[in-house]
Amino acid sequence: MIYLLEDDESIQKLIIYSLKTQNMECRGFIVPSLFWKEMKENHPDLILLDLMLPEEDGLSVLKKLRDNSATSGIPVIMLTARDTEFDMVSGLDAGADDYITKPFSMMNLISRIKAVLRRYEKKTLSQVMTAGSLKIDSGSHRVFADEKQIFLTVKEFDLLLILIKNRGKVFTREELLNSVWNIDADVESRTVDVHIRTLRQKLGKCGDMIETIRGVGYVINDAGSIDEK
């Protein structure tokens, strides 16, 4: 099930119809209050979120979703008429999995939805990885630093996961944008830097393992281990 929070009824009807032709169930909401009411009872597989909404804007809705452990793992694609680099970076920094500007084709939207869902499906295989006193379980999305559970946003988790899986490999900011956010666009690297900074803060002493390679990017060098379940 896909939830669509979009206040333009004509756009909402077109999206719901297009998704149904692809055998995708979709439920639309005109205002955030109706969306939140439904979220108390059920959670979707993915959320399509307009940026400019009545009652509260899409960024506020997104931040609430990411700050709640019960909804932080739901993939979110933002749909908006705002197409500036600043708006895109703001959406990605807030935890959006993709950012699509209006107007867009329905085939492009469907393709992007399938791509996001495929990325999340790949996370079902559980791997327990360790690096020093840091442990991460890819299946349960749990992270422990010095045996204390640390709660990360989806993008913070994905960023840590790719660095640990590829320990010893230096990633450029552009490579991390493409791997974690699946974005090839020339978006300023502040998005990656912001997430690295908050990730280090949350991990405490374990955050020191994320090394900055000046002029290149980031790396975790600890040998650690990987156990598949």
C-alpha cells in the first residue's frame, strides 16, 4: 500500500489511477490531519509526499515521520513544484529517499517508486557487522555503540551501513549521494557532510571510526566482521 499526501485533487486522482494500472494500491489524503489519523492505525509500504500543503508543510511531516521510531523506516518520495537546489537539499537532509519535481510523467514516477522499493527490499537479508565496539544489524535496523542502542534516521543508517560494508574503501561525497540517496544530480555535498556530522555525534566515541580523507571523502578502516543470518 502506498499513501499519497497531495492537496491537489486532480493530481491525486491521476497518480492513484496510474498506480492502479501497475497493480499498486494507493490511498490519497488531502490534508495532513487525515494522513496522521490513518497512520495511527496502519503504515504503508511507501509515502508520496507533497511539499506545499495546508495545515503543515511536507518537510514538517517528513521530519515527524523520521523522528518516530515506528515510522522512520518507511520510504518517502517528495513531490513538489519547488525545483531549486536548496529545496532538494533540504528534502534530502530531512530524510527523503527521492525528490521529484512537478510536472513529472507518470511513467517516471512509477519507475522511481519501484527503484526505491527495490532498495528497501534488499535490506531484508540480515547481516550483523562489527567494527570495534560498534555493531549494526542490517535486518532489524538496530545499531549498538559500546553495547548501547543508538537510534538513527533511515539515511544515517544507510550511510553507516555502506561505510561498514565497504570498510577500508574511501567514498567520495558524490559516490555516497549516488549510493545512499540514489541521486546523480549535481547536488552540493553539504547533504553528506551534515549526515556524517550527526552520525558521529550520535555514535559518540565510535563515531571517531568514520575518518575524513581531506579533499576526497569518508572511510571506516576498522577490519571488523560480517555475519550473515
